Amino acid sequence: MESKRLDNAALAAGISPSYINAHGKPQSIAAVTKQRLLDAMHRSTAATKVAVNPLPNVKIFTHGKKMSLPVAGRGEYQWILTTEDGKQYQGKTRGGETLPLPAKLPEGYHSLTLTQEGELFLPMARQLLADWDNVEEAMRQSFTLQRGKISVAAMPSFAANVLPEALKAFRDRYAGVNVTVHDVINEQVIEMVREGRVEMGIAFEPSPNHNLLFTPLAVDRFVAIVPQQSPLAKKKQLTWQELLTLDFITLQRPSAVRLMLEEALARSGRQLDVALESHQLVTVGRMVASGLGGSAVPALCKTQMASLGAVCIPLSDPPIEKCVGAIHAGHLPLSKAAQALLDTLKGFLPT
């Protein structure tokens, strides 16, 4: 009985029993939503015998005499009077009171409209219902990875050699997820993740004091690269002593690659004497290929270095290796999109 009374009151107030949702299907408006709309419109669900019209349909006044209208009904009304020539007057009144009309109305046919204040919000309420359905659909698409966005920072050796193929596999599966890649040096990867400028980074394992979570993807062992015309190019393996007979070419500080090389050699009692240096691994590879000297680079770069014309050879005594993985802020979980990308990356690197 109460449900039927609520439905009747909603219909009387102009509230539709259903609407077309974002899927193009009819959806019923919940009872609690109807009640809230009625409350906003100052409407009651109590049954009424006869609907009360607050104003007569037509009223004739004699020009020059005082004009006023009794207002029936209950609650507050907003009134708008529009004259025959389009001029408007407006104000507020209440049910049970007398509405005085403007004193100098010209002769003619004029219209007077009364609207309860709650009804002014009805179009907005209907829009809110539609908006909420759209938000719900957007959330569903995000959680099911039909669409989304992720920003990733990756060190150059990874960004140039592993990431493109992995992103192709990711986009084949999640075409609606947009990915922004920042190709920056290892130190900037860590900085961008720590400052929240990207959600995830791919870098060498950071020190524990960075308050970042690290997911290992692979252990990268450095390899020697030498010119094709060098006698060392025919060897199956090189020691550091042999490699350093060539002029050494490497990245400029504060590159993590440069620091790792210097620290590893210092532990074995050697000093790294650098003849040429650059900001980019590609430039280092080209310098080596042109016969200017030799270098040591992450094994991730082997394909890239070979394409530039350098020869890659395993390097030992001492071997230099470092864990590569994904980093993200320790106080936040990865989004669905970032976790899906991380899972994809795991299939493209040997553990």
C-alpha cells in the first residue's frame, strides 16, 4: 500500500517511473530516489482526494482596479507573470496567501505561472541520475581495463630495448588503456616515482631509504662492447683487464651505469679511466662502432648495440650485475592498469 502511494505521488509530481540508462535499457527509479525527489519538491506521499490547482485557469480583472489572486495549496511558490508584449515580473508567494499583482499592468492577455521551488530541481535531479549511471559505467570500464591511463618512467636501456615489444602485447590485450612513457635516466625514474609524477618506474633496484616498493623482473649482467675491427672482437669472453686496453667510453655522471662500473672496479682495486663520455647509450654505441674505443653496457642493450655495429662479448673479472625491476610508491597500491602492465612485463624478461 505504501509503495503504491509513493508511486502515485511520484507520478503526480512528474517523476517518471523509469529512464533509459547508459546501456540503452530501461531502468526503474528506486523508491528511495523517488522519496528524496519528493522531499526536495516539498511533496507529500499522503493520498489526496482532489489535486489542488493553486490558481484559477482564467481570471478577468477590470483595468485600473486593485488586482490580487488568492493562492491555494501549501508550501512556497515561485511566480512569473508574462505580459502580452513579453515583459516579465516575478516573485515568491505561499499557499493560503493573497498574491498582489503589479499595479500598472496594461490591458491584454497575460499569463501567470506558479512553480514550487522543489520542482525547479527536478531537471537537475534527473540529470544527476543519468550522470551517476554514466559514472558507474566509466568505473566498470576502468576496473575491467576497457579504458584507463597509466604513466610510466623507464631507464633508456629498458625503454629502448624491452618496452616497445611489451607495450605491443599490452595494447593488443588492453587497447583502451593509454600509456605515457618517460624515457629518462635511472636516477630520474626513481625521482619521478617518489614525487608522484608517474605511477610506476622501471629501473635498477634502488637503495632501501627511498621508501619505494620494488618488484624484481630480471638480473642484468653487463657485457663488453668493442669495435668490429678490434682484435678483441674475436674473443668469446673478455676480462676487464683486456677491455681497458681500449680507450674507455661510457655515460656521464650521475648515470647509474657509470657509478656501478666505477664502484665495481674500485672493489677489485682498479680505477676507471674514461677517454670519452656521453649522455646517451646510443651515442656510446656509435662511438664504439666507429672504432673510438670500448665500453661496458647492460645486457638489455645487446640487440641495440649490435644494430649500431658494435660487437657484444660476455664480461668477467669482475662480473657486474644488477637487478632490474618495477618500482612504485610504498603507500599506494598499483592501479588495475599498472598491475596489468607489470604482469605483461614479467613475460618479456628472463628472471
